[in-house]
Amino acid sequence: MRPRRPWALAVAALTFAVCSSARPAAGTLAAQDDPAIRAAVQLAAEGRSDSARRLVEGALARAHPGDSGYVEALFWRARLATYGDSAERDLRRVALEFSTSRWADDALLQLAQLAMTAGNPASARALAERIRLDYPGSDLRASAAFWAGRAAFEMADLAGGCAELDSARAEARGDIELQRQVAYHRARCPAALAAPPDSSGVAPVPVTAPTPPPPDSATPDPATSFLVQVAASRSDGDIRRVVDLITRGGFPAHVVSGPDGYRRVRIGPFSTPREAEAAAREAKRIVGGTPYVVRGP
């Protein structure tokens, strides 16, 4: 049996990716055209991944290669895949063979995230930048800039990463969670690389580097502490499963409701970014998906 790649694309990635990472409707029932795909996504959200995959395979077998239903089923087969290599194969087909489909930019973003998880930031950056070059009207442009910025940091290109994050910040005005992620990573940028004023002539508010509490502080100060967002979902069942997993893994979980209808599972607070990043890696091992660090409270 082939070893699993580090990127889990099953229910956790389907339902909880933040950010990651996909267009706002991705992962919701409203995002699918085929009733079978809608049913598959619902089954996956309920934890019935095997049944979900069977439905998607059936939809793929019935569809005519090349039509929109075929591409849609191919995309969701990748999102529900158990192994990263099979997911990558389907995503590349969507992105390359069906580059004019509505799923192509999303497939590129998923590939960029996969490349980052596999430790290939150069490929991740190229894939994310392709979204911005080839799909100027995509609603994933801000997310693509965010991942390109993170990849640039991994490649030791501080100036390029800060520029990408500035683009993400400017284009993610309606996405609060993405703005929080951008702000966290943008804290690495020195003041000399601050973004210039936008078209309104008003310079963006600078993001200052986080200041950890004093070493002798027994309890982290919420104003200067860090949390790890483990998952986000509108489903009570999803939230209960994540809370159960993360609690059994040894972390106290907090559930936060947002004005967008999503409930977010977070752990912490932690006194330093290093502690929070270590907790995020452990949470990923326990739950999957893409846990990430946010500022408290």
C-alpha cells in the first residue's frame, strides 16, 4: 500500500479548509449543480465519506467526458480523495485539460496548498500566481495572493511575500478570516516594506509585529496572545466531531460564533507564536485540514 501524502483531502479538508482557501461557496450545498454531487457533499459533511465517494464516482461514470458535469464530478472526486496523489492527478486534469471551466481556478488553488504541504513552495507560488494571471475575474484572487505570499516567505523572498500579502489584504476586504490570516503573516514584514496608499490616497493601517507577554506572566494576556483556529463550519455535527477529536487529543476547545453563520473551533490561548504554531501542527495531525494561528482574543 502506498504511504499517504501529508495532505488529507477527506472530510476535514472538504468542510474545514479555511481558508482556506476556497471560494466562499465551496463546500456548501449551493455550490454544486449535480444533485448527486450535492448529496455527496452532504454525506461527507455527516462523516460518511465512503458513501460520498461512491456517489461522486457514479456521477463521473454517467457524465460525458468534457461536459460541465464531468468536470464538476472530477473536481469533487479530488476533494474527497483519500490519497494526495490521486487528488493531485484529478486536480491537474481540471486545471489543465478544462482550464475554462468554473472549477479550474479552484483546482489551481488546491494544488498550491498541496504543494505547500508537501514542502514545495516554488511550485505553490507558481500555481497561486497563475490564478492571478490567468483568471483576473476570479473570486479566489485574494486567497491566491495569500498563498503566494506564504510560499515566497518559505523561499526567503521577504519583499515578494510582503507584496503578495499586501495584494491579498487589499482584495480581501469582505473576508474577515482571510484578513486575519494575512495580518498574522504580514507581521513579519518590516516597516520599510509597508504597502503604498491605495487608489483612495489613504495608506493602509500598518500591522505591527505581535508582542508576547512577559516571561513571568502566569496567564496569557488576551490582547497579546495567540489562538489556533482548527475548523470552521455551519454544521453542528461537524463542530461536535472536531471538538471531540481535539479534546481527546489533549486540547481544550473553544467554539466561537461569527456573523457569517460559521462556528469556529479554536484552541489556546498561547503566549508566543512559536507555541501556537506547534499547537497548529499537532491539531493538523489530530483533525486534518489546515489549522492556522490567529491573534487573541
